[in-house]
Amino acid sequence: MTSIEIWAIGIVAAVITGILGFLLGRRQPVGSPEQMKQLTQAHERQLAQTQAELDAYREEVHAYHEKTANLFVSIAAPYKEMFDHLTEGYDKLGNFTERKVLPDRAGALLDGPDANKHIPPELTEDLKPNPDYSKVNPTAVQKDY
């Protein structure tokens, strides 16, 4: 092979490589409208899926809080009924006209430190927890040897 043949083969190879590169580059150019459309559709699908997951989570949280509220109402009603029963019996059966221990309404017990304003100060000491009871371990088993 002569040097002219080597040069001719090199030039033909370069031209063929250039044509193939041009055709492949035209077929899938970076940032082409078709590629952008595919990327946009993929992102829209991902966004829709994420939005659906978020909506499902919100619905689950809403259902949880609704059930919690219903359970709270269902347990609060018997306590109010018990409180009303106790206050009615206290007012009817007790002779405590100057010493009122129970408030007028059940919610007053939950109002905070001002809830006991209507109770005489000498009786509020009885409402405080006994510190000696907090030292007792109810699960301890006392053994006599």
C-alpha cells in the first residue's frame, strides 16, 4: 500500500464517520422538542403521583383526627354524666351549704388554676395530690419474713 492509498482510506473513513455522526446527531439532538415533551410528560406523571400520595396522606390524617375527636366525645359524655350525677347527689343529699367542693359545671375542673376560685382556701388544700402517695411503688410486693 502506498501512502496515497492510506491517505485516501483515511479521508473516506473520516467522511463516512462525519456523515454517520451528522445523521445520528440529527436523529436525537439534545434539547429537541420531542425530548423536552417526553421529559415534561415524565415530570407531570411524577408530579401527579406525588400529588395523589399527598392527597391520600391528608385524607388519612383527616380520618385519624376525626376518629380521635369522635372517641374523645364518646368518652367525655359518660364522665359528664357521672359528674352531673355526683353534683346532683351532692346538692340533694349533702348538707354543705357553706362548703361547696364541686364546681357548677364539669368543664370548670379543666379551666386551670382559676377553676378553684369559688372554693374556700381551706378546702383547696384537700384537692392537691398527697406527696406521700407519690413515693409509694404500687407494683412492689411487700413480703413478711
